[in-house]
Amino acid sequence: MDIEMMDLFTTASVIWTAQETGLVSALRSGPRPAAAYAEELGLDRRATQLVLEALVALDIACREGDAFEASPRVNAARRPEWLGSVPLENVWSHVPAFVRTGQPIARMDGAPAEREASYRGAVSGLAALVAPVARALAAKLPVAPARVLDVGCGAGVWSQSIAERFPDAHVTGQDFPAVLEAFTARAASLNLTDRVATLPGDMHAVPLPAGGFDLVVIGNVLRLERPERARALLARLAAAVAPGGALLVVDALAGGTPERERARALYALGLALRTESARVHSPAAITAWLEEAGLREVTAIDPGDGGVSPGPIGALLARK
């Protein structure tokens, strides 16, 4: 085992220990010294001190003097709306059970009513998480669309970032009625209310005007579908693209470097932990579906240049 591999296993061990002993949760009620955490949780004082110092180095905890507490990033990840009613750390604690049984901890890809309930509270937190990536992606679009359709829009982070860049762009957000509340609220916060409209319903069934949009966006949605449904959905959306327009797929498509391949693999695992049958589709598969739907010039857009870390997020733009 080389030094880099040893560091990886040590990091995993520290994080796992902090979760299993209750340190991660306890840190949110800080700041307190290591001895206080050890007493509360029934841990050894010296060992607790060392683990807390390691957590500071990993940006899971922060320290002022002798007192430790959760880092701002960990406190942000606590927000339950990210994953509906399932706290983020509980999702990853479920990995051993998932490996043994194959059963996820949540099912966010269920029937339409279940999806609506799951994502109603989740989309605003998810939008805040990816907003920098969405703005970086919008800055790289080679098109200036006037009519944008955002399918499965959630809070509208992808399309509204496009509207922020292009003053003439008008956005229609399509999603379940309860989820669209977050879309309109975010638009209001960005002073975009007069440039947005909503189209409530199921993306697989709601009527879409043929050739009605210069740009159709489907962001972080396609992976919730099995291959056959994802393929059919793209064909449906392609029909809504105007001649000369484009379809933009945003998903866990990043790759090409060890860091991005790792991010994509970890995202695929996290997706499986909270869905029944969702999966990360490959760029090659999505490209084939787009071309089959009559779109051409499928090009990849990397939102990560310019100081933004996209994690697993990448995009494919196909023209009609």
C-alpha cells in the first residue's frame, strides 16, 4: 500500500468513526472542547481529541482555541430539504446495508405523486448547491435563446441562470405543481418574475408545443429514468425544439480526469442509495439517444473551467 492509498483509507476511517460514534451530529451543537464531546458520547478523551483534529483538517469540523464545532459546509449539508426527509449523513451510513440487500434508504424515483412529494422540499437546497455551476454553464452557451423550456425544472437553477445571462430569454418551467412553487419563488428572488411562466404536470405526459422553444433544458433529471424511459423522453423533448434550436442535457456527465471520474462514481452510488432504479447514463448513451431523436452536432460543455468545481456535472448540447 502506497502513501496515497494509506491516506485514502485513513480519511475514510476517520469520517466513518465520526459518524458512527455520533461526533458529526454532536459537533452541530458546539462549540465545545474535546473532553466535553468525549464525556457526552462515552469516548476516550485523547482519541476524541485526535479524531477532532483530523476532522478539522478534512473541513468537517472547525476549531477556535480548544473548542470544536461543525464546519459551515457540514452545517449546510444538514439541511433536510436536500434529500427530502433523509439527512445526508444517514444516506451514506446506509451503504453497508445497501451492499448486503440492494435496498435504498429512500425512493425518490417513485410514482409521480411520490416524486412530487420528495422533490417539493429538496429542490431549493439543490439549486443553492449547484448555482455556481449553473451560472458557469450559462456563460458558455453558444446560443442566445429567446424561448426556453426547462423540463423537470425544480427551482429552475439551470434555466434561470440562462435568463440571467440573456436579457431577452423567457423561461417556461415544467414540473409538478408543488415543485413549481420553488421555481416561481427563486425567479422572484432574481427579479425574473416577468420573464417566467409555468407548465405544471408530468414531464412524460404534459402536452408540449411542437417546435415551440429555441432551447429545451433537462437538468439533473434524466438519471432518474431507466434507459428506455430516458430515451423516449429525449425523443419527446426533441420534438419541442424549434428548427435551428437546441436541447441541453445537464447531468452527471463529467469525466476525463481522476477527480471527475471519482466524483461521477461516488455520485452514482449516492443516487442508488436514494432511488429504486435510477442510474447515471453514459455520455455515449445520451449522445446516441439525441442523434436518434433527430438532433445533430452533439457537443460536450464543461462548466468547470474558470474556477468552478463542477463535481460530476457536465452537459451535452445538441442542435436541431
